Amino acid sequence: MSNSSSKSRPPSSQPSETTTSSKRKRGVFQKELQHMMYGFGDDVNPLPESVALMEDIVVEYVTDLVHKAQDIGSQRGKLSVDDFLYLIRKDSRKLNRCTELLSMNEELKQARKVFESDEDKLRKVFEVDETAE
């Protein structure tokens, strides 16, 4: 009857390790995490167990953040960057870094747009020169 007591336990809000590992491919962020760990003072080649643990922690944090943002976004019917910014509003370091990255992304978009329009103008100039010859 010990099986019945295990079945009567309330379901955990956290996914079990077996379901987590079966849903995602492990080791996807291994190289990046190794570099980050080294940058923060770990060995050049950290233990694989340490990297795997860090990956589990990072994936769990990001997954939790996305679920919370989805809950916020579902009230409006769509998910937006502002939902994530709202969730990290109390952590000034994360908020500042995110706003910095978002502004750099916007600058890159503008630079690409200018570059593409300049490239189109140059192409038209060269097309005109070739037809004149």
C-alpha cells in the first residue's frame, strides 16, 4: 500500500528533473557557460557537473521568467518586452543592462537601415552608369 501514499501526494509546482531533461536538449549552453564561469573566476575548464548545474539553474530561471511574463502578457492578449522589463524592475543591474542592450539593438537596426538604403542608392547609380555606356 506504499504506492497509494505516493499517489496521494499533491503535485509539485516545479517540474521533476526527469521531465525537464526529456523536454530539452542538455548541453546547449555548455560552451557559453564555461566561458562565463571562467570570466567570473572559475577554472578555464570547469567540471562538467558544475557546467551542467549552472545550465539547469539558468534554464530554470529563464523558463520561470518567461512563464511569469506570459501570465502578465495574457491579460493584454500579447507578450511584449515591457512584460520582461516589468518583472526585473526591482533589480536595477538587470534592468539597466537590458535597457542598454535594447537601445544598442535599436541603434543597430537603424544603422542597418541606413546601410541598406545607401547600398540601394549605390546600386542604382551603377545601374545608370552601365546603361549609359
